[in-house]
Amino acid sequence: MPKGCEKFPTVVPPLSFAVRSAFTPALFFCLDSPKSTMRLSRYFLPILRETPKEAEIVSHRLMLRAGMMRQEAAGIYAFLPLGFRVLQKICRIVREEQDRSGALELLMPTIQSAELWRESGRYEAYGKEMLRISDRHEREMLYGPTNEEMITEIFRAYVRSYKDLPLNLYHIQWKFRDEVRPRFGLMRGREFLMKDAYSFDVDQAGARNSYNKMFVAYLRTFARLGLKSIPMRAESGPIGGDMSHEFIILASTGESEVYCHKDYLDFAVPSADIDFDDPALLQATVDKWTSLYAATSEKHDPASFAKLPPDKQVSARGIEVGHIFYFGTKYSEPMKALVATGDGKEVPVHMGSYGIGPSRLVAAIIEASHDDAGIVWPEAVAPFKVALLNLKQGDAATDGACEQLYRDLTKKGVEVLYNDLDERPGAKFAAADLIGVPYQVLIGPRGLAEGKVEVKRRADGSREMMSPVAASDLLAR
RNA sequence: CGGGGUAUAGCGCAGUCUGGUAGCGCGUCUGCUUUGGGAGCAGAAGGUCGCAGGUUCGAAUCCUGCUGCCCCGACCA
């Protein structure tokens, strides 16, 4: 697998590398992990045995203990190498599904000009949640809490005709919202990473189709992240508009109450080859996923809910991981983003915006998938696929078997974290369980006496003794 | 933004009431023994006690002001 993050080689890169590099949008969100395998002795993984007292919810506790992140200020976090790997994997999946749906990635800045926000009227309206700053010339700037104004400005600078529509532009960029009370670690930080997409259509019917594309893309995205998500009708919130869904995942520690029909949990997610150019199919898919009762507490209607068969009523807690809006001409009108229609008129463009918080997802996935021993990563977002545990460091036979399997898996492109520290087995088991990678390979004298190693699945704790070759084959699948 | 806490070594804490020059556990470092579920022994390092004033012969401890962080509520991708 090409490594998007590697330094440029001094020789002419092979074609595949050059092509891949051309599609790498920004170095700091590059598509591939910097190095697929790692010796723990050379890694930076500051595992804590005790929980820092500021951490209240489970994802926050586990992320601190697993050395994934560090708090730098209230609601502001640094991602350490292990946490950053997970964040990158989430971003990659989000990006792939956005691209699949036809959205185009760009990258807008974090700092914006106040002028832009005065055009939409939101500079005053947004309130204290917006971080306002001024530069050396006393020009008023702000750290973007969202990007409707800027994307509208970009759009109107270039697009004049309905023939250039539909268009959907997105980026993955840090946002800052000066929450009154940041809490729950990454779940409600002030600085957070957001994928925000913006659609442009000539009329409402077109906008509906663009909305449906994102709806389907979101269903696929969350499923690939190992989550069960349920779209729920939502208030449109401060951004405005009248068509809006929140995507909620169920987790007992979630912050909002949700109510839905049980059948949602078994709905099949659209497959990867769904035709995004088939509006009828998209509409049918959205219709299906909005046919049954599902609502957050704000939109909850107890009377309707009570009409569901009792065994189909799910009342649970959930975490909002995505939110999609149609808001019509709310920004295009005041900002004069106009396009010519087929009959020669000029109309303000119809827009929607679509958000996913990858940094929140890191925490949300942990909330949805952990046990008493630590995190249980879904394979798609796990920082590594395999933890290789040397149970008797310094023992020639054990070291040899570990080194050989490590080299073998590395060659096969399997992401391995090799615990080669001079620690006792118990400490290595605890650390491996805590960081939650899907597979553990335990290599020690006891198994090697019979030519075997042990493969343990983190998710269910099941174990199996097998030859190193069989383990290698299994893990490379 | 209202209410309530808290700040002492990398992490978790005691010491503050009753002022006398800072301690415990874990972690870290060195050595030896150990090695299949967070090992044992011996030794060592590490703290302007959040910051600034004040009271006092003397302040982690008492007084005043400030700041950071956390929790509950209202608000939010």
C-alpha cells in the first residue's frame, strides 16, 4: 500500500506514488497512516494506569488512559499518535463515502473575515459562541464555527449557470465554537474536526436529490464505521431551514433521549454500488429510512410512539454524529449567489449543508463499543489490526518467533503493534485490552513448546492456538 | 451565564480545621531475581504546594484578589 505521508523520495517516485500524491488533499489529513506497523519500544503511547480525575464519561477516561489524547485547555485537545491514527481512519472512510456520492473535496481556511459574515447577518446573530479575533491591522476576523458564508462566496465567484449544477463541495477542517460549558471530552469540545458539505441546486427538487445523496452517503459512512445509525427528524437549529435529519447512534451513555421503531436496527444499509445518479432509487431509500417512527426528545410525540407495537418501541439514549439540512436560499439570497435558469431568469441557488464530526466520532465509537477492560475498536477504525505480545522478552525462542511473525505481517501490509517491551505478560495483556485492537497474538514459551501461538479476538475474548503460519494467514485476510 | 466544587511530584491522593520548612500509593531511573492476566527485593531521582499581594519570627496551612480545571442546570456538530 502506498504511504501518502512518506517524505518525497529523492529518486523519481513510481507512478502509483505520484498519482496517489496528487489526490492527497492536505498533508495533515493524509489518507494513509504514517507507518503501518510499529514496535512499542519505539512508539509514543503514554498509557495511564489510573484515570485523571477530570474524565467523567467512559470515552474520555479510556482515551486518556490509552494515551490517545491530551487536554490542552477546556474543550481543546491534542491527538497523540494512537488517537490520531483512529481520527485519520475515520476521516478516510468519511472522505471515501463523500467522494462516492459525487461530492468534491476542497479545503477552506479556519480563519475568516468578519465582512463575509456581515453579508449574511450572522456576524451579529451568532453570539458569543463565535471566537472573534483581530489581526495586527485591527481587522475583524473570526475562527470559523461553520462555513456557509465562505462556501457561498466561493460559489458565487465562479458559478453563473444552472448547467454547472448540481454541485456539492466539502472539506474536513477544524472548527471552533466557544461553548458555554464544554464537557465530556471530545464529545462536546470547543475545537473539533468537522466534515462539512454544501450542496447547490437550481431549485428545490434538485436540492431534494442532493439531500438524498448525502442521506444515503451518511447511512453508508456510519455503517462502515461499525455503528448503527438512525436518521431522526430534527429541529433545524441556528443554521435555519425546514428539512433536516440528525443521525443518531445508540449508546447507553449518549446525551440525548431518542425514541424509534425497533425495525430500524435491522434495516439493510445501501450497498457500495448504489447508483447515486438514480434519483428515484435514492428517494426510495430515503423514504424507507424515514418511514418508521424515530425522533429525538425535542421532536418526540409520545402519542404516535405509543401506537407502535410494544415490542417495537425502542426508547434509548443516543449520540448525534451527523446532521443534514436543506435551507433553501437563506444564504444565497442575501449574499447574491445567483444562477441563470433554463428560461433565462436569475434565481438564488438552493443550498443544503451536511455535517459529520470525525473527532466526536472517535469518542462516540468508544461510547458504543467498550467493556470493563477497555476499548473494543471496530476493525475499520482500529489504530492497528493486531497487537503482537511477546510474553517472555529476552527468551531467544520467543523473541525469534515474535520477530519473524512481525516481519511477516509487516510484509503483508497488516497493521501490527508489536509489544517488545521488557514487561511481564500481565501488563501486556492489560495494555492490549485497553487500547482495544481487534486481534492479539500471544507468543510465549508455553505455546511455542508445541509450535503454536495464540490468537485472541478482542471483541468476544475467544482464543485459538495455531501455528505461526496459520496465524499469519488468518490475520492477513 | 446561574449554582457547586477543586488546585500539593507524571497520575491518584493525604497534610490545611489547630501555622514550625512536605508525605503516601502508582509510575519513572539503577541493579539483581522474575516472566501466560498490571511481579519481588535493594537503592535513587522528582514538588517555586495554581498565581499575586497581605498577616506573622515563620504560611501548603490564616486573610484578600485573580486564574485554571471539573460537576449540575440553561445552550449546542
